[in-house]
Amino acid sequence: MITYHTQGRVIYYQYQDQTPPGSQEIAKTFAELSGYTAEQVPKNSSFAGYKDWFILYYNRPGFTIEVGLGENPIPVSQFAGIYRENLGILVTGMLQ
């Protein structure tokens, strides 16, 4: 399961202390494909969305991909670069 948010160029792959099997490895692959960093979710950011619920209830890999930099909303001018950075994640994610 992949969700997209804006701000940070980072990939989050766990919920609190729960990291479903294979999640960290997939996050590292996504990071290599996109140039983003794979990080654990900061404690103050847990309980924030669909990924957290999905991991909590299904214990399957779930990811929040934070795209873009700057102020929100992210300018449309960043779209082409974000698309290029994330195409490998989308294609690889379909195969997982």
C-alpha cells in the first residue's frame, strides 16, 4: 500500500514499533529508485493516516511517500520531476 503526501522527499515504512515483514527492504529499494531517503516515522507523526491504519490492522507493508520541497501546495512546476522520481516506485510497487 502506497500513499502520497507532500514535503520532504522521504519514505516512511513503519507504524510506531510495528514494521511488517519485508517493509524495510522494500523501502530501501524505493529509496534507491527515487533518490529519497527511507526513514522511520518520527514519534510525533504517528497516527497520521491511512498507512498507519493499514499496517496496524493488516501487518503488511505500507508506505507514505513524501514528495516535493518548499511550501504547500507544492507548485505544479515540480510535477514532472516528482513523476520521474516516483515512476520506479510505482512500477516496482505493483510487483510486490
